[in-house]
Amino acid sequence: MERRIITFLEENNINLDGKKIVLAVSTGIDSMVMLHAFIQLTKELNFSIVVAHVNHQKRLQSQQEEEFIQKFCRDNKLVCYVKRLDFSSVTENFQAEARRRRYEFFQEVLVKEKAEYLALAHHGNDVLETIMMRLLRGSSLSGYAGMKAVVPFNNKTIIRPFLTVLKSDLEKYQQLKHIEYFEDQSNTEDVYTRNRLRKEIIPALIKEDQNVHLKFLEFSETLEEASAELHKIRDNFIQKKVVFGKESVSFNISDFKKLSVYMQTEVLYELLKKYNLGKANIVELLKLVNSSKANHEVLFKKDLTFVKEYNKIYFFFKELISENINIVIRELKKYQITDNIAINVTKKTTENITNDNSICYNSDKLPLVVRSRKPADKIKLSQGYKKVKDLLIDKKIGILQRKRVLILEDDSHEILAVLGIKKSEKLKEIKVKDILISMEEKTNGQFY
């Protein structure tokens, strides 16, 4: 096994001389074989080992495994880091959250120990399983390629030296060296698709061809090369056509539709990669993009909101919650309505310039109310009363701006203005107008 690792290091131009390498050790057979093999290598190569163990605290034997690896490292004079994970607040997608936390921990260890490499014990059977799982669930082109032997990782490098090694070879090494390890019982339960592949499909493939994992690796490398070329097109679109906000990304539908359906899929995978979406999720998003609705909002996941607004698509990395505004205007002063909007009530002068953002009114008719829009709102226009909803549609006011629309009404609940958009004919009935009510919107930290 040591020769396999040396060959891997040579083929990938990895020089461990004088360096530290962090080994992710779960105490399963794969990682324990890797740990023993690297310990043997330290006797002929000049490098040192650091062990990182994650206790998911999901099984009764987790504590035993933690104690075992700590004792093993003490006996072998190895530095050992242990991370206990608490998933009491995780209600869904446990696997994705566990992976994220594991890699955060590995990064912390790499930085603290000033190590350049993180070694993972994935092997040839894992290559077969991963690619087949992605094929069953659907993925992007690079996703179908599965795992790579050498991967950049936050200015460090992840290495998988056993990808050309079958599980059976690891088992033979374990038996030969009498290596102690723990077996995760969940790996044998047929309830998991991956386990059914592991127990039934993968052995059949290996029986058909002992080198099938190497052919899958070659397939993976071919997909990676093709993916790299296509990613240049994807990244060019994202660089030139996508607008990145603090909590959102957006692009024009007309630009997006110039891409092939495949490339549209790749763009969405890249923009939303932190959500770990499957192919079915991406297909559903493309249906929303191509729907006949001009304005559409969908809470796609707990913290991912899709918005279609005429020729624009937005993805907000949060749930959009509208503020319920209801503020009474009783006197001449400035009223802060939201973080970005204020209503300023002042005396009317001959120098005042009125526009859609301001109205002239009678101070004796105060109070007025500034509030959020309601579904049944109607405003009086020259041709009669019109639903505010229809007014906004006619003026092609997008769904995001509609959420922020403010209504100005008198004490009889008569709408006097959809502020900044349309004034009511009722204002013409007011003879004496001695005050000015203006809506001020803040841009770049300033009101204008």
C-alpha cells in the first residue's frame, strides 16, 4: 500500500519533504489503512502526520471511536484534533450540513498546523458509487465526473491517494497488518441507495472487470476536461451578465435565453452551488424562468427566493418578508417610514416643485395615514375608480417594487395617492393647499 501512495505522489508531483499532512480519520477501515500506510512512509520519507477526527455524535459507538483514535495517536506520538458536531438544530439535509462542518474543521486544522495537504481515504469503489449516485439523482457535467485525486482547497490541497485502489485491496492490507478499526453499521443498511449500490451493483461491476474503477476514473477525467472548456463559456456569462448584490444575484432573461439549455443549467448550478441543488431542482427553476407569468415570486427553499420581474430574474438568498407599514401623519415634520424611505411634511411655498413623489394638501384635513398596499385598494382616476393592483400592472411596476408601494389615505380611508406612482382625482377637490407631503427615497446613503 505504501508503494501505491508513493506512485500517487510521484504522478501528481507532490513533494512531502519537510512538510505536514493532515489525515482525515474516521476510524473506519479505509481511513485506518491510510493512517497505518502513511505512518510506515514516515520511516522512509521526511514528513509528519497530523490526525483530524470528526465525532458526529449520531451513533452510540461514536464516543468509543473518539477515545480509540485519541489513544492510538498518543501511543504513536501523533498530534490529534477532534471535533464534536452538534446537529440538534439541523432539521433537513443533514448530510450536506455535516460535510460543510467537517471541511470547516479540516481547514482550521490545516491553518493551525501550517499543513499544505489534507488526505482523504476515498478509494476506487467510492469512485464507482459517486458517479453512479450522481447519474441516478442528476447533476452537472462536473458533478457527473465525481471526485478528483487532487483538488485545490482554500489555498491548500486535498489529495485522495487511494482512488486507483479497490476496497478489497484495503481489506487485504488490513488483514495482513492486523489493523484495528470500527465498522459503521449504517453502511450495511439497505435503506440507503448508496449502500444498495455498494452491496449489489458495485461488486457485480468489479466481477465483470477488475479494472472497472480505472475506466470510471478515465471517464471522470474526460468529463472534467470537457467541463473545464464549457465552464469558460459559463464563467464569461456570469462575469458579463450577472449582477451580484449583497444577498442576491440577478440577470436579464433575454441574455439568459441566448444560452443553450445545457449552459443555462450550468449557470444556475454555479450561481446556486451553496444550496447543493439536484438536477430536478434546476429543471424546476428553468420552468419558472420560462413560465408565461411576467411577475412571479416563489420561496424555492427555506432561504432561497426566486423572483421573475418582467425581463429580470432574481435569486435572493433569504425569504422576502414585506414590512407592514401604518404610520399616522398628524403634524409638519419628517416621518421615517423604512430604512430607505421618509415622508417629509412641510409648509407649501411658491418655490415648491411637485411631482409624483409629492402632493399638495390642506393642513386642516390632517391626520393622514401612510400604509402598505392591500389587495382590495382602489384609487379614483379621471375615468373612475381603478384597482391599485391593475394600475401597477398597467405601469409595468415589477413585483419587487410592488412590495414597497406606499398608500396615502385620509381618515375616511379614501386613497389620495399611490406615492411616487399616481395621485387621486380626489386631490382636485381640495381648494386650500398649504402643506407639501413629499416622499424621499435614500440612494447610496443619501436622501434625494
